[in-house]
Amino acid sequence: MPEGREGIYSVVLFHSVSGALRAEKLIKEAGIEYKLIPVPRHLSSDCGLCLRFRTEDEGRIREILRGKVEVQDICPL
Amino acid sequence: MRDGVIYLDNAATSWPKPPETFKAMEEFMLSVGANPGRSGHRLSIEAGRVILEAREALAALFGVDDPLRIVFTRNATEALNLVLYGLLRPGDHVITSSMEHNSVMRPLRDLQEKGVELTVVEASPRGELDPQDVEGAIKENTRLIVLTHASNVTGTLMPLTEIGQIARRKGVPLCVDSAQTAGAYPIDVEAMGIDLLAFTGHKSLFGPQGTGGLFIRKGLEEAIRPLLRGGTGSRSELEEQPDFLPDKYESGTPNTVGIAGLGAGVRFLLSEGMERIRAKEEALTQTLLEGLSDTPGVTLYGTCDPRRQIAVVSFNIDGLSPSEVAMALDEEFGVLTRPGLHCAPSAHRTIGTFPQGTVRLSAGYFTTEEEIGMALRAVQELAARARKGGSTHG
Ligand SMILES: Cc1ncc(COP(=O)(O)O)c(C=O)c1O
């Protein structure tokens, strides 16, 4: 499973599903590659859903979400 | 004419709804159906998206930048109860107007018994509120100003922008009851200085009954306790209610099918354009007001100026009770209206029509000039008969 390779992907964790879906919309509009996935067991989150992205996009994603959607945490997979 | 009736009771609930509303509801029931924000599978996520899109449409309509600051409730009544019971505590002072609906007045009278101090600012006999009177009522312990945007009895628009400025200057939050205006008259929470906006889904927003909500300005949620606590699909490890929006105020499975319809209704009106909707309703109101003011034996209430009111017109016919008039309009002419006190006894006291009330005609975006013409002729006929014989019967 090459997808799971360390360092390539990170996830954004949210307080609520509403927050995750709102972020999804903004990130989709920006044309950034992402996937909504269940929160991996080794991470803990307020809501069951998180947004996985390529770690290289972290800066852009932080920029897009700043002041728009409250993020619980961003961490590497 | 639609199904043999002229529906002039849009202030109670709008009808007909645009087909977009029930198509979205059918689509949700047929193809999505799942519980939003609970399970994480594709249909659950899709249900969550349906709700988010409704929040986004409402945010666009009201000039709200963060859609998650809009929480859904069953109707405006629940949103208003949430604000009043959630925010006010014994010793706090709250200001309202004499033109309010019972969805504001009854919670406030109850809170008054529980130690909240209440000032009801008198509007003029034509339903107009003077911003200076509101400013004059503000005290050290004033915690909230709560006002309707437009009266559901006379249609009179309240000077919200001026009051919003006063509230800002004095540091008092302003809560607006937009049950009668959301979707019928432009609302911008920033420009109008609105901190809390209660809306109902089933009137001019073209959603189904059982939908409504509240915009909450950032920071105010810290002071507003939820009405209900329970499952939110978030922070499930905690036995305490989450403190973030919208989950803090959205416990339990929501009315997703209703919210699907509401979202579609709001997108419909956004695509028609607020200006166009307002222009049409203003023109219908003008025709109604002109026709009624020319009718001998008819008394009109409010400012009688279509630019200063929404499409709600109250009148009486000399010698007849409002319910006699409404019944004759329905049975003989198929014109559906609402007689009586319109859940707003204080507003009727203000305009001098308590306790008998008035007959209320309320047009909507789908009302035609032709229907207004037919309704006017019906009222004219009843007024002519009353002048001759004092009865509704011909
Ligand atoms: C001015 C006003 N406020 C509040 C409400 C309450 O709306 P709802 O019955 O949808 O809660 C209404 C409508 O009945 C109204 O006209």
C-alpha cells in the first residue's frame, strides 16, 4: 500500500463533521488533492472523519483554512 | 388562482413552494436517507453535505462569512427561545418593542417572572419604532435588544440599521426576529449590526414547515446555554456537551429532509435574486394598498407605504368582525386570509385593534397581480354589502 508510506500523507483533524465537510469544500475548490477518511486509530479526534492530503500541500491547506474552519490538529500519517 | 383558491396567507407559511424544494426533499429520501455526521459512510457524509450546503446558502443570503455559525432549529420560535432562555439571567435587562410576536413576548413575560427586567418600547399606532426610544431604554444591565425585523400584523419594517448602530455603540447584542423578512427583504448581518438572527424556513425562504435556525456572532456562543443537550456525533468520548458551533446547539438527529428542502428553497431565491423578489412583492403591496384605501368602509393599518413595509396588509370592514370577513372571503371567493390577533396581542394593542384583531392579506413571490385584483374585488363587494345591510351575505 504505497499510499500509507510515512511522510507522504498528513491529515487534518476537526471538531465536527460539519467542520470537516466545510474544509473539504474549500480544499476541493482550490483544486488540491484530498480524501475524507475515518480517523486512524493512533490519532484521536473529536469527530470520526478527517481529511487526508499530500504533506507537500500542508502550507496551502493551512492558508485556505485559516480563519475559515476551526482545525483541531494537523499531523502526519 | 391555483387549485381554486387565492392564497393570501403567506405570512403564516408560504404556498406554493418552488418545485426545487420538494424535488430536493424527494431526492434526499430516495437516494441519501442516512443520518448526517454520525457514521462516516458515504451516505452519512452525503447527508452531512446536504446540510452544509443549506448552511452555505443561508450564509450567502445573510452575509455571514462562516456557514458553521448558522445552527438549525425547528422554527423561529425555537431559535428565539434558545437566545432568550440561553442568554438572559435574573437581574439582566432586556429591551423589546410592542410590535413583537408571541414567540418573543411569551418567553420574555415568563423570564420577567423569573427575575429578568423587561422594557417594552412602544411603537406608534402605525407600528413604527423610533430608534431614539430604544436608545433611551438602554441601561447599565441591558444584556440584549430583541426586535422583529417587520411586524407580522402591519408589515411595518423596523429601523434596524439605526438600532444596530446604537447597539454596537453601547455594546449590547442585537437579536433580530426575521420570521417575516428572511427571503423577502434584504438582510446583511454586518451592515445591519445583527448579532443574533432568528429565521424560520417555511415562509419566504421557501423551505418546508419544521425548519428554521439562528445565526450566532462569534463569541456570543460562550454566553448562550443550549436548550437541548445530547448526541452530536462529535466528541463522543465526553459526557459534556461540545462547546463549538454548530454542534453545541444541534443535539439529536436533525430534520435532514426538511433542511434539504430549505437549502433548495434558499438557492432558488438566490438565483431569482433578492432585489427582484422584493420589487415584485412591493408592487403587489402597492396595488393592494391603493385598492383598499379607495374602498369606502375599509380601514387600513400600518404606514400604508409599500416601501416601508413587506407584503403584509391588515384591514377591517366597518360593521363586520375580522372572522366574518375572512370566512366570507374563503367560502364565497376562495380568498384565503388570516383574521384575528396573529399571535401578536401586543402589536394589536399598539395599533388599536385589540381584542377583535384585523383581517390580514399576505402576498408572496408567487402571487399574481390578477389574484390581487380578484381579492380586491371580493373585499370591495363585502364592504359594499356591509354598508347596505350590515351582513356578509348577498
Ligand atoms: C414576526 C414573527 N415572529 C416569529 C414567528 C414564528 O415563526 P414560527 O412559527 O415558524 O416559529 C412568526 C410566524 O408565525 C412571525 O410572524
